[in-house]
Amino acid sequence: MLHIQPSALVTLFDKPAIFIDKGYRILASNRAYEQRYGTPPADSRCYNISHNYDSPCHTHGESCPLQQAQSSSKPARCLHIHQQQDHRQYCNVQVLPVPDSQGHHLGYIEIISESESASPLASNKALVGESNAFQSMMESVYRVAPTNVSVLLEGESGTGKELIAKAIHDASSRALGKFVVLECSGINENLFESELFGYRKGAFTGARSDREGLAASASGGTLFLDEVGDIPINLQVKLLRLLETGSFRPIGATEMERTDFRLICASHKNLKEMVEAGTFREDLYYRLATFPIHLPPLRERKDDLPALCEALLAKPPVPEHTYVSNAALRQLARYRFPGNIRELRNILIRASLLADDHVIQTKHLPADITDLISAHDKSHFAEKIHTLEEIELQYLHHAQEVFPGSPAQLAQQLGVSERTLYRKLARLKQAETD
């Protein structure tokens, strides 16, 4: 039998930790846990304290690591949003079964690691949100961060790929190493090689001294290749060779050098389609895409708009104490944001400079946003006469946003053929990008 007491077990951890039984009852807590959550009352359950729930997390549609650990008899973990004493916090929750000499479970240790990069509410952290799409992305981030595998970040421009890459780096064992960025968009062969591999003095005209390349600079840390899909195919083999061998030769050098970095890549292009088209090497793709993460566009994160607006408005050059009115927020929610969070930031900066009283109203938003009509806001139709084509496009925008089914089902609901629907959606997309 195990003779150590639960109260002694949890003191072995620097992070917040509790000892719980199979019925979720907290039997012991360490000082770090009590500093963040308070001392648990007698007979309290873990979900009472962390979520203010009256039943386990899985009954509220969330993953429950204790339930997983009980069914598998193995450690389990997941990402949760915890209610701490004065704020809500993203936490990685790990549950470890504690066996006795007979292999039965005496109980479980729950260890809580707080996220340094993400927050469900507006804060000074780089990543803000709590929509389902955002939480799914962050779950993947914290799953892969402790490993050393290559990560491919896939998503539209402006979704925050560099911020996600930095969050992975910061949550990894390489966090004390450098986070090195190479922007691959529009890069030519000579610049790519000199930036990535470095060069020796006299290697070419203008090489007046040795220069360390980013591959060497990132050793012990993380190398982030942004827009990796823009690397010309004749240069891709050089990157592949670096990744396969961990070695490279600076321009003008005779000796090979070794490096050891964790690779994270990002692309707004569909690399699989590029492989099929012959514009991206298949062997390099599989080397980069060991663990792909999809970054959702802002239109799939509309629930995060209030927190995102608050967080973005708290940063320079926005005047202090600026906020968005409810009417302006509702109007922003109707917009599709083709430029995603980067576009939202620019919209808010512009609007803040137009708002003399620090309140961003609908009138301070760009015309392509204020002209959007809600399908349920009939009063707006009286303000301006729109063409029937505009009305059709605006309603199609609304239908696409709210309809949960497939395009074929939507076409049936609208009373048009699927081919007609695709033609109208293409016109809608063109209208939104003009």
C-alpha cells in the first residue's frame, strides 16, 4: 500500500495541484492551488471550484480529464477555462492516476498549468477568445507545444499565425531559446540562402564580414517560416535537406555546420493543392505537416468580437478609454472580415480617431460595413433605397452565416439549383473583396 498522505503528495508540485477521488471530491490541495482558487470547502468537488458547476464538466459539453483517466487508467489532459478568484483563465489540466500496490486507484492528482499566451477575456495576452473555434485551436496548440514535432499553421491572412507560433514556442521546452522568424513571401534564391544559411566574408560582392544565418541563430529555439508556400520549388529541396540532416553550409564556407531547432511553418495557401499541382514538393510537405493546426477566420469567431475589440482598443495608437457602442458592435458582427483580425484592428484604429467622445458609433465604421443590412433589421431598409441585387447579396450573406447545413441543402431551402447558388456565392465573394 502507498503510505504517503494525499496532502503530502500535492506538495511535491510547484503548480496548482489537488488530490481527488473518483467522485471528484477534493481530498487535498497545495498552496499554489489555494492562492489561485481559495481553500476548498469541506466535501467540495473539483468542478465546484474551477467552473462554479454543480455537476462534472462532461455534463456541460466539456472534456473531463478525470473521466478519461478513469476509463483508460492512464494520465489524461485537456484545456479548460477556470474561474479563479478574480478572473477567468485558460488552464492545461492534467490528471494522473495514483495506484496502490494492487493496481487499484487510490485517487487522482490534478495538476493545473496556466496559459501564458491566451485569455478568454480582453487582457494584455497575445491571444484572446473563448469561441468553440478558438478553444479547439488552442487545444491543439497546447497538445503539440511540449513535443518537438514540426507544426504547420494553416489559415487565411490576418488570423494571427505568428502569434500562435510564438505561443507554441513559449509553451515548449525551448522557450528560453530564440524565436526566429523568416518571412518567405517574395524571397529570391540568393536572399533565401543568405538569410537561412548565412555567409562568409568575401563570399559575394558586399559580404564584408561573416554573417550567421537564421538556421544557426535558431539553434536551441524555434524557427518560424512564414508563408512557406511562397518558397520557389527550386529552393524547397535546400530546405528539405536542412530538415532531414540538421546540417547546412553557409555561402562561401567549406565546412558543414549543424543546428538543432524546432520548426513551425505557416501558409495561407492550400499546400495539399499545391502538391497536386506540382508547385510544392510532396516530400517537403509531409516533413512540414506533421501536426497541422487550422486557424479559424474571424467570421467563424463572431462570439469573440467583444473581447477582441476591447483588447485591440487597449493598445496604442488608440486613445485611452475608447470603446465600441453596442450598435456598432452589432454592425461589425454582420461583416465577414476578409482580412480577419488584422483588418479588425485597422478598422478600430481608424474609427477611434473619428470618435471625439471615445465611443465608436456605427457612423465611424467604413461604408462597406455600415451598408450591410441585417435580415431582421427592417427599419434599416427605410433609411436608404437599395437595388434588388444588393438586397439579394446581403440576404445571401445572412443565409450563409446562419444556415447549418451543406451548400446543396441551402440551395434547396432557397429554391435554386446548387449551380445557381455557387454562382451567386461567387458574386457575393467578389462584391465583398471589391
